[in-house]
Amino acid sequence: MTPPDPFDEHKNDIQAMINDYTNKEIVQELLQRGFQASQRSLERRLQIWGFWRQPGARGINTPVSEALINRR
């Protein structure tokens, strides 16, 4: 049996933030909500979930986000 993924509890919140927040800001917001994660862990989770930022979204203009988008 696979252990539960701690990110799953925050999936809907992360999806709601994806276009308006950078990865760094999402990590900071999750920390304020009591969940600690690294930007790298968030990046991997976004990729696994298939979450992509819309063209022109505010969160796109970071090196981590650009790396994610270029992996499509």
C-alpha cells in the first residue's frame, strides 16, 4: 500500500494559486497554512499532477516555472 502523499491535502489550493503565484509564493503560502515543502518538491508535484500555468500568467516569470513549461 502506498503511503498518502502529503501534497494531496493541498492539491485544490495549489491548483487555485497556480496562475497567480510563483512557486516560491506557493511554498510560502503553504507554510503559513502549516505545510512545509521545498520549491523543488512543489515543482515535481506540479509536473506529476500535470498542472501548467496559462500563457501570460503571473507565476510563469520565474526560472523554476520556465523550466517546468519547457518540459512539456
